[in-house]
Amino acid sequence: MGVAQGGPAAQAGLRQGDVISEIRGEEIDGLGDFYRKVWTSGPAGVEIPMRILCNGREAWLRVKSADRNSFLRKPPLQ
């Protein structure tokens, strides 16, 4: 998947091609499971520890969650 420019993952250092393998010490079982774990981690602004694989190496990042409407591009008004 991609990483939104200026979004929480990009600000934490996550890059396209990195693989998120755990959230809060729990393995990720697909995209739906990823979103469920993020959404149940707390309100926007909470820090979420994630284990990632980047270029074959493991690392831990702390990603500060955000309301997606605050950073995603919106369609132009007509």
C-alpha cells in the first residue's frame, strides 16, 4: 500500500514498501485486521507502536494516529 504524503505514517518514517507486521505487539492478519487494530487503539492523536520490516530489517515505530480527513486531499469544489 502507499503512504500518504504528510500523513502520520510518513511523519513517523514509514515508507512505501515497508511492511507492518505488528501493532501493539499483535500480528497483523491482512488489511482489514490492520485497520481494526488501528481504530481500536484509541482516538485520533494516540501513539501506536508498530513493528515494520524495512529493507529486510525489523524496526519499531511509534505512529501518532490522526483523523484521515485532516490530511487526505479532498476533491475540488465545483
